[in-house]
Amino acid sequence: MNKPTLNDKWIKASVIGTIWAASEIVFGSFLHNLKIPFSGNILTAIGLIILISSAFIWNVKGVFWRAGLICALMKTMSPSAVIFGPMLAILIEAILLEISIRVFGKTYFGFIIGSILAMSWNLVQKVLSYILFYGADIIEIYTGLIKIAEKQIKMHFDLVWVPILILLFAYSIFGIISAITGIIAGKHIAKKSKEPQQIDTQNNYNLKKKQDTFNHSIIWLVVNILFMISGLLVLKSAYWYLWTATITIFATIWIFRYRRALRKISSPKFWIIFVLITMITVFVFSRVKGGENYLIDGIIAGIQMNFRAILMVLGFAVIAVELYNPVIRNFFRQTSFRQLPVALELATDSLPIFIAALPDFKTAIKSPTTIFYSVILHADARIKELSKSQHQKPGIYIICGKKNEGKTTFVKSLAKDLKDNSNTIGGIFSEKHIQNDKCIGYDIVDINTGNRAQFLIEGNIPNCQKIMKFSIINDGLVFGNNTIKSAISEKEIIIIDEVGLLELDNGGWHESLVNIDKNPTKIFVIAIRDIFVNDIIKKYNLTDYYVVDVNRSVFVNDFVKMIIN
């Protein structure tokens, strides 16, 4: 776990997001399995109450949207199929509440406006999703039905917006109730003792973490996106037999590669909607448009809308699968969201605790605010625990970078500065042999004594193993391993330069690296080429580490302070 990269905001966000995710997983499964109406609004209300009540004890800006992001990503652990819709809704609801608080402050008015906006997003997203899945024709069908209704009841004013406004009003009332409940719970929580309540961690809800064994592919991600774009273009401009064949081919390919795609269209609900959409389209065409071929035109228009829905539903589902590619997730470690993977790891560790803290749904209905007292107070203790652990120095520092990007130069400067600070250090770094601007070999240098030995020489040398164009000199290999072992037994800080391909093949400094976990009081600094970082972490089961990218303006003196302070 890359502990030092996680600040106080992300710690709090990870805990709040975990509570929200726990409620989504436990209560969401209950609500959806029983087909309870407005289950999405109920879950949104629970999430808003959690966010608002937590604001009364943790006054930190930017926590809400971070908690929403973590909760959205943790929806992947829900027993239900992972889709973009609920994840997007959770994130945007948190962002809307965050914006309201930024504009109006943490006031009753700010909480209520934010809650209304967040709750209303459920309606907005539902409307947008219909337009996205079925195209602009769904708007025409809706307005056509309203016009038919106007004629039937002989109304003389436009009723198009009336149903939407009624729903929006109902959602707003639901949002106000959620905000008031959150405020009441938050005020009670603020008055209560900060001592966590005793919570039974044995719970009959079993959370099974998904094992991702899917063969992800960046190429397939690009192909899937191209399928969706080309499918939409064909639907818009081609004849019916062309878009029917095209979408059928795309869907068949997706079903063969992705099980989730088949689940999306195997539900009876999907085909019931398919038939209803087609029948309603035919009805609207016959009553509003008329014409000789209204029946055929209506059937084609209805089927076209459904084929668009198939394309969008399956497309988003398969893209979601490919976005779980470890390559894509690891990319975030090198961006402004590099703290996110660590926050998710903490959230995953905390999830069983908060699931155990949640009562069954009947108890939640009978005494809703009492739940938030115990869970939020317990979360406060969890935050203190995590904050304490985050400030503990890691045992392993990984210096990463691309080939010839300055890892060894960084390590040399680091070793010099650590010696100047009277730290006992040892280990090795590699030094190139350059001839005519070409690297012809490497020496291994003892950081402490300056002694060296040849390690790699370009060309084929009898009785020597090879790595790429170099021969491995056994004396240099023995010298390096002995130097590292000596440093581990005698020194406080151990530096190991150029770990990578050899170690992944159980060569190089492998026999020294396998013993890292047996030396918890030592500090290790390991230089690894960027493309091998994740493989090395996985191979040696590293958990307590901090990654430093030499390409991101890292100053040696700041890094020294991080290690020795």
C-alpha cells in the first residue's frame, strides 16, 4: 500500500465513500430484488444523509465529490451487474451537493439546495438515458402521445412539460426530506461522544470480492468504441437492412467475447420494452403522422430505436469491462488521481466493517437516524486509525522511470545526501561503460566502499547467461548479492539499483529481494524501470511501498527528508 501518497481528504473520502457503498450494496440488493418502486431515489436519499451528516463532524472541503467517486467505483463489488448508470449517478449527485456547499456554504440552505439538485439528477439522468439509448425519436414519440392525450381530454394548452414538472416537484420534495434528515442526524452526531459504539462485526451478509480473470485488451477497447461510433452512423444514414445487419454483427461479436453483454439482452424486461417501444411507435405514427405506409414506417422506426438501444447498452457494458484493464488502472497512479487507487484500497479494507455495522432493512426503516449515529461515529474512529497508519513511514521506496531517464543518477545523489545526514546506508548501484557514445557494459558499485565488479558485458562470453545483448558475469552477480546481503544485515537503509527483467526471471538480485519482508525495521530504496514496477510489486508481494517517478520533478533533498524524518 502506497501510504504516504494519501492525504487527510482522501482518507475521509475513502471512509465516507465506503459507508455509502456499503449502503448501496446491502440496501440496493434488497430494494432491487423486491422490485420496490423508486429504489434509486431511496438509495440516493441514504447517500445524501450520509454525506450531510458527516459534514457536521468532518469540516473538509472537497470530500463529497471524492467520496462519490470512491463509492461509484466500489459499485463494482455489488452483487448486481456493474453498469455506467448507477456509477455516474452517484458521482454526479456528490458533485452537485459539493457545488451547492461551495456556493452557499455548509448552511441549511446549502444542504437543502444541494440535496434537491442531487435527487433531481435521477430524473434528468433517466430522461437523458432514454434519449441516448433510443435517439431523438423518443422525444417525438413522447410529444406525440401528449398531443393525443390533449385531444382526448380536449385541453387547449401545452401539456408537454406537465408530467416532467410533476415528477421534478416530487423529486425535489424527496430531496428536501433527505436534507432535513441528514441535518438532524448530523446535529445529533455532533453532540454525541466521539467514542465509537460497539458493533458486531459478524454479519450474515457475505461479500464476495470479484476475481478479475478476464483477458483485457486496449485494442478491444478501441475496437468497441469504433463499433459504437460506426453503429450510430449506420443507424442514422443507412437503409434498415444495413443497420439491422451491422448491429446484429456487432452484438454477436460482443456476446461471444463478453458474458456481460449476453446478460444485458437476455432479461425478459429488455424484450418486453422492445415490444412496447415498437407498438407505441406504430400507434403514434398512425394517430399523428398518418399516411399510406404508417404501419411499416412505425414498425421500422420502433425497431430502429430498439437496435440503437441494443448498441448503446451492449457497447457501454463491454467498454466498462475493458476499462478495468490493469494497464488503465495503473495509468491513474501517474496522474493527478494517483491517490485514488490507494484510497480505493483503504475503502476495500473498510467495506466489510461498515457492511457489518449496517442493520437489516426493516430496522433501518423503523429507526433511520439511529443507524447514522452509530455508523458515522464508528467511521470517525476508523478515520483516526487510518490517519495514524498513513503517517507511518513505508519500508520500501521505489524509484521508477523510463530507460536512460536518470534513475541511477537519482540513486547516487540520494546515497550521497543520506551519507551527509549521517545515515548508515549500503547497497549497490550500476554504472555504465560507454565507448563511442555506446553502452558496452555495466559495473556493480558498492555504495559504501566504492568497490566495483564487472556485471554485464556486450557480446557472447562462454559459460555466461545472457540478457538481451549482454553477457552476465558471474563474479559481478556474486559481488552484488553479497554486497546487498551485507547491507541488509548491517545498515539502516539499503539501496538496490536496476531491478527488472533479471529478477522477474529469478535472477539478478532475486535472492536478496525475497527477504525484504523479513526485515521490517529496514528501509529499502529500489530503482526499477517503469514498465517492470507493477510486475516486481506483484512478484515479491510488496505492500508497504512508495513510488517516486524521476520524471515528475522530484527533488532529492525532499525525498531524503521523507525518508529520514
